Amino acid sequence: MAAAGLGTRDKLIAAAQEELIQGHGHLEMQAVARRARASVGLAYHHFGSKAGLIAGVVEAFYDQLDGVAFSGAKLPAASWADREKARIGAYVAFHYDHPFAPLVIGPLSRAPEVLDVEIAFTGRQLAGGARMLEAAQRDGIVRDDIDPHLTIALMIGGIRQALIGALTVERRPDPAKLTDDIWAFMAAALRLPAKTKAGPRRRG
């Protein structure tokens, strides 16, 4: 049942998410409308089509993820490395806790109706990650000979594949260990020292 206190559009998104989970990636507009206690006409009014509704659900998922692990996240900042490892931890925890995550990074990621949403979110991740690495290079934390754009693309792709593997096995890896393993991969890709100092290195 759609959550109380939400507007019609949000109720439809919540209802559609539940239908997608129960239907393993499939839904019918009539079923969504019944769950949201709204008319089918309102569903089409807000989203235009079933494809538009599915895209809306995926976009809402990524908006939540952005708030938890990226632009809206409040992460500990004792050091650059601590903050970025905490970001990975928040990213992993969000996917572990969210019942829609296995569908989003699995079957729905290949659905034509969500391709634009996937491309837009990945583009924001790549751009933001490259800026983060460029800032770390200016502060002397990350080496200057690393290409920020290539490196962040490799890291994002690797993290996504690790999550797909973790979420689709019968017994999921411990999230803390998965976070440690992903961070070890990132630290190696960035050629960070074994112990990263709390502040930037001094130059000159």
C-alpha cells in the first residue's frame, strides 16, 4: 500500500516500486493505480506511459542514493580517505537496505525505458568523481600522473560490478567487509599510501 501523507505522484511512485519488486521488474498501470488508490488516468497524467512511470521510480531511487552518498551526503571528514571510504560504506549500505536495489542494478538497468535515467545518473557520478579527484590532486593527496576521468570511470564500473555480484548471490557478503574490499581496490587504483594522512601533503 502506498505511504500515507504523500502527494499523488509520490504515491504512484511508491506503489509502482512495490509492484516492480513483486513482479520482478514488471508492472501494470491498473495494479499501480489500485495500490496507490488513484485513478489510472492520474497515473498517465503524471507519467505519460508505463515506461515513464518505471523511469520515474528509478529516478526517485537515484535521487535517494544521491542524498545518502553523493551531493546531499553528510560524511565524516577527519581525512580525505576517511570521507571517501565512508562514502563507499554509505553506497553499499543503501543498496543492501533498499529492496528495489537488486532490480535497479540488475534487470531494469538494461530496460530501454530507464536508459536515459541511467545515463544521466552515471554522467553525474563521473563528473562529480572526476572533480573530487582533481581537487585531491591539487591538495597533494592523489598523484598528479593519474587521469581523473579514466580512473573514476574504472572505479565506478568496478564498484557497480561488485555490488551486482553481492546483491545477486544467495548469501550476501558482510557489508563492512565489502566496503573494506572496495576501498582497498580504490586506494590501489589511486596509488594511495597505506596510511593516508588526515590533511593534504605539503608541496615544495
